[in-house]
Amino acid sequence: MENEKEPHPSQRKDHRTDAFATKFVDKTASWQQKATKHAGGKGEKSSPPGGVDDTPIPDAPPGYTVKIIFHRAESLPMADINSLSSDPYVLAQLNVDLPPRHKQDPHMRFRTPTIRRSTNPVWNSEWIIANVPATGFKLKARIYDEDPADHDDRLGNVHVHVDSIDDNWTGIKEQKYKIKKRMGSKRAYFIRGCAAMFSKGIEMSGSLVVSVEILGRTEVGNNGGRTWTVGPCAWSRHLSPMIGRITGTKAPGNGKDGTKTEQYNFQANQFQLAGPVPPPLYHRYVEFKPFIAGMFTAKSLRGYILNRALHHQHSRVYNYDRTTVYGSFPSPSKDMSMQFLDLVDFDRGGRIFTYVVTLDGLFRFTETGKEFGIDLLSKHTMHSDVNIYIAFSGEFFIRRLKTPHKEPFDSAQETHPAQELGGGPPHADPPSDPAYYALYIDNDSGTYRPSAKLLPLLKEFMHKNFPGLKIVTLDCQADEEKMGKLKKEQRDRKKAEGKGMVYMQDDRSSLSSSDEEELDERLREYGDEEPSGTGGKKKGKLREKVKKEIQESKVGGWVHGDREREDRETREDMQAAEGGKEDGQIGHSSGELGQKDGVLGRKEDGVHGDNEKVEAR
């Protein structure tokens, strides 16, 4: 009938073949993409994913500059049964309610220096962070006992939660926070429990004293989408004299009477630069091999093994022990530039360094070269601690200038080590003005492949942090010929002046200690009265003999012997321990290098901070 409405067409019921059709369409699209990729001909190759990432920083209103002070800890547990004490430090992590550019971006972290043999340590270490949002923050502080011979025992955690901050927030004034024991070392708390049974003065609960204050609003314009470390500009020098002695490599040092000496040493360095890192300096690892993604994400079995291997290697190279030297500067200055030059040993030896700059401005670098044996998978991957995203990476070296007011590439400018120049190394002390030096820095990194277009930003950032130092950037592709010539001159000078701060990785692994005195004692037992002198065939054979004995005493990559810290801290205890060991065994000591199948040991990494230069003895 005309008045009747036509019925709505009924919907067709789903059929089991629909799912197959959808999959077929998706598969066809995938085939089409592959065909398009190869349509350009055999000569064209697509670049592997990775390299510079132009993802913008998420928009957010400006935040506040906050200063956190770790004052002291009280009544910590005892991780060392011999001395009934610990070697505590704090590793802190700051979490804020700001979305990262990528979820894989590393957290902001800070590490205090280590206080030796104390259960009531005093640090007074400051950490200044910019752009903390008004929504507050969560500070997680983990207290550890440093033990390079074994592994660092966690002594407990402290959590500081601040829900919101504003201009009227009064802050936190030396407030005590109870240390949570749940994640602490059971052994350390057991030792304290036993000690408490014999002494009423020992408390069973410890605390961490923390202060937090607002320094004002952060001046960042309209972009408050990320936090960064303002200061202090802390640095640390990580030394391994045992490795240097085994390999016969030396670095300049100072004797007790102030005279210049040469010591067996390998050196790794960290320098916290004042932020912020320029936002475009943002690079992801390059997937130039199929297994690379798994190595960084640790999702496959093979990737997990490689990831852990590089983490262990990073921890061993940047190992903390009682030879580690700490220091800091309130802000960039010429003194800070001179400290950087001191870490790289000025223009001595023609050294070339591998470096990484993290997203928070932590500058890590060690010497590189053919004899530099930490190329387990990638030097830059190791230096970044297998971080997916970093700011920049490459290599650098130092040149001394004859005329400080002229630019390094001036046709009339002479530089050392390319030319023989007076008034500095190798025959005289280096000039005390950073204007006499130039930092040549490049983007030669296959792991992250930093963009050459961003080298001017890197130059600006480095110049800001090292005032007075001339900065020269080199593009590893456009300046390949020039860069190759300059690096060849560096290597030629290194051959002429001898080896320097290098690290060797033997295929049978290395010794388990960085304490030079222990090997001296063993060499003296064999009749070598001057183990630190120049070599000769006899001393070389003795060194190889001792090295072989120590390596043969290893089981699973670790050395037999007493792990107690007292045996490492005084010569008398070390000699007593030697008397109770079997022949061919050497006990653990500070800065131990445990290694198995070419994989170095563990230790957590972080940023160092201290208001004064401290040398752990």
C-alpha cells in the first residue's frame, strides 16, 4: 500500500570469511609498500630508521626552579661486618607530571659522592632542577653501600611526594624521612640486628634528611614541557690503575712531594653540563642491523643478552670505588674549562676521545684508539648505557694554539700536536688559560648518526659550558678528508709520545681489582723491587706471569678470596689476607673488574654532585 512505509533493509550478518578478507587487504597494502620501495631501482637504498628525531617537546606552561639538598643519613645498616659500617651514597630519581617526547626517554637522575666507612654520612649535596611543574614531583632516593668488589647493597628507599608547588610554597626544611627497609639488603640489616644485641646505642630504623626549596620561576618562554639539571656542574674521574699496569700503559700523575710522575692508569670521565640541552639535539639509535632494535629494547633473548652485556660494560668502565675523584662547579666558568682540559690531559699524547652527551647534558668520554678494547658492540652504545635516545655523540680531541687570539683554522695559526710548539706539553707545563686550546668535536658515531646540520647548536652548547675554550666542529662526511688528516696527526703524535689513558680488554678477561698496590706486592714476591719502573724483558715476563696466575685463579669470571672491605683498605690487612690464601689467588679490592666472556661487571650509573672537590682515598 502507498501509505505503508518501506521496511529498512536488514543488515547482513558477519561471515567467518570477513576476517580473512581484512587480513588479505592489509597484506596487499604491505606488499604494495615493499614494491614501491624497490621501484626506484637497485642503486637506491632507503635509510635505516633512527638518527635525528624532530619530535617536538610537548607544550606546557613554565614551571619552577627547585633545589634539592641531601643533607645526611642517620642510623644506616652495616653492610661491612668487619668495620660494622658502610660506604653509603644516594642515587635519586625525579619524576614529574610532564609527558616525554617518547616513553623511552631516560629519567632524570643524580648521584651523591660516596662517604667512606660511616653509618651516619653527611653529604650536603645539592641538585638544582629547572622547570618543575606546578603539579609537583615525586622524588625517589635509594641509599646504597658502594662495594666494587661484589655488588652495591641497597640499604633502603625514601620517597618524597609533593602534590603541588606555587610561589607561596614554603618548601621542606631538613625533614627526616624514614628509610624503608623492604627493598634493603637482608644481610646488612641482619648485621645491624646482631650488633644491636650487644650495643644499646644502635637503632634499628634509619632516616634520610632532605630539604627542598623553590628558587623562582624558570625563564623558558612558553615552552615548559621538560625539566633539566641547572647545576651544580659536577664531574668525576674514574680510575683503574690495575688495568693500566697489566697492559703496561701509563698516564701522567703527581707524586706525594709534588713532582711529576707517570702512573699506570685508565681513566673514564663524566661531566654534568649546565642545561638545557638545545631541543633539536635529539637522536635515536640507528637500526643498521636487524638485531640492533632488540639490543636496545631487550625484548628478544638475543637482545636481552646483548643489552645486559653493554650495561655491565658501562658499569665497569664508569666504576665507582675509593680511587674515584669527585668535584663540582656552581656554574660554567674558566676554571671549569681548565678542569675539563685537565681530565683530557690537555694536548699531551695526541689523544682522541669518544663521547656521548645525554638528554640531561651529562658529558661522558674516554680515550679511544685501536688499542682501546671496549668495542664489545659499540663504544657509543656503551657510553650511553644503552639509552635509546641521546642528545649527541661522536669523537673529539684537543689542540694547543700558538696564538690564542687567532682562530684555529687561521692560515698563520700553528697547533700542537701537529707542530712542535714551546710553552707547553710535552716538555713544559700546559698554559693556564683555556684560550690557548681548541676543542675539535665531530659527529662520527655510527650508532646514533647525529645530524651535521645540528653541529652549530652543539658548538653553541659547548661554548656556553666551557668559556674561553675555542670550539671547532667537524662533519664526518663533508669534512672527511680534513678530519682524517687531523686525526692522523693525533695518532702520529701518540706514537711519538707513548701510550696514555687507555683500556685493554683481554680475550681471557682482566683482573678483579683496580688497586695497584696488590700487584706491586706480588711482583716484589718474585724479586722485582721496583715494580713501577720502566719495563725490560724481565719485568715484562714477571708481569705476564703474575697476570696468568691471577687469571687462572678465576672461576666463572670472579676471583677467589676474601670479599671483606678491610682487606682492601689498608696494606697491613692486605698482607695478612695474602698469608691466608692459596697460591695463585688474589683477593678482591677496590675497583674490581669482574669479567666473563668479554662482558664487564655491574654497577649503577648516575650523575655526581658535590660542592667541593673530594678525592676518595
